[in-house]
Amino acid sequence: MKIKKSEFIISAVKPSQYPQDNRVEIAFVGRSNAGKSSLINALTNRRNLAKTSSTPGKTRLINFFLINDDFYFVDLPGYGFAKVSKSEQEKWGHMMEAYLMDRLQLKKIVLLVDSRHKPTKEDVQMYEWIKYYGYEAIIVATKSDKLKRNDFNKNKKIIKETLGIKPEDKFTFFSSLNKEGKEELIDLILEGVVKEEIL
Ligand code: GTP
Ligand code: MG
């Protein structure tokens, strides 16, 4: 599958600002700095469609990107960013809840975890939340270019076991640097939610 067109539509803080056109949405969630915005850029072949940064906490709003004039990728702000005040954490929580809990257009959630580390308590909570609300989860273990050959199987096992991944969920490694397996990942993400002739 190919992503031929991608455009930034809006940064939203509240539901009244979300796109109103009822197109399917696919959301990217995960810890701050896990690589959500980089993954969206890699999948869309754009260098700077979603803003990225080596400092955690770059994405602070809910960003909607229209793909192939047909569906949205939704880039969400990350959690677990230490340098955030309590009030900002609460603001984040409300913003995320308002989007994730009540969005009929949202069809799939891609959970990103750093492939080098054991998922955190917050990652587990996020995964459980995804399942509780009945979504199929796609787990992408990011920054795989940083792994040694021997780490892949070991880290995959740790990530799957820590999250408690269910058989219906998908797991894959990915690197936004070398983009290996990009087409397959796009297929995995869009499977069952987007008609193939549109891609
Ligand atoms: P927030 O917006 O803070 O939630 O972070 P994010 O999840 O959007 O992360 P972002 O895409 O901004 O990437 C964070 C940092 O990780 C940046 O310095 C990226 O260059 C780096 N990064 C992202 N993906 C990869 C990858 O696949 N490999 C390597 N080596 N670095 C990556
Ligand atoms: Mg980001």
C-alpha cells in the first residue's frame, strides 16, 4: 500500500476543533519521545509533516493529518514526560480522554514503545485502556536501528510479556531512520479500516 498524499489539517485542544467530516481516524499514542511524530513522517515520506524533537514533550496538541484525501492519522501528545507540572499533566489527561473515549471515527490505535526498554507502568495502563475500550492494538517497538541483532527476540518477549499482549493484537519492530518494512507496517495499520482501492 502507498501513501500518496498527506497534509496537516489542524492542531486541536478540544472536540469542537476536531475535523467534522466523519473520516476514519487512526491514532498514535505512547510515551513522550517514543517516536510517534517521527513514525508519521516516515510513513508519509515527509521530513517535517509532524514536528519532532529530541526533547520530550514536543507534541502538545492533537494533530490531525489527512492521508490520501481519505482518512486521518492523529498524532497525540506523549505521556510520561517528567518535566511536566501536575496541572499540565491533568490538562493532558483531559485532552486525551476527550479524544480517545468518545470518538466514533477512531478505528485503530497504534501504541509505540521504545524497543530498547521495558514498557513502563504508563505503557501498560495505555495498553489496558486500549483493550478496555475494545480497540485492536498495534504495538510498534520503535528505534530498532539502535538494537543489536541479539536483542530483537529478547526485547520482543519482554515487551509482549510486560504489556500482556493478546493474540489478536499485532507487534512489530520499526525504525523511522532506516524505514525497513514500511509498506508492511502501513498495511498492518490500515488493514480492515481503509479500502484498498483508495491507497
Ligand atoms: P512527543 O511529541 O514528545 O510525544 O514525542 P514523539 O513520540 O512524537 O517523538 P519524536 O518523533 O519527536 O522523536 C523523539 C526523538 O527520537 C527524536 O530525536 C527522533 O529523532 C528520535 N527518533 C524517533 N524515531 C527514531 C528511530 O526510529 N530511530 C532513532 N535512532 N531515533 C528515532
Ligand atoms: Mg510528537
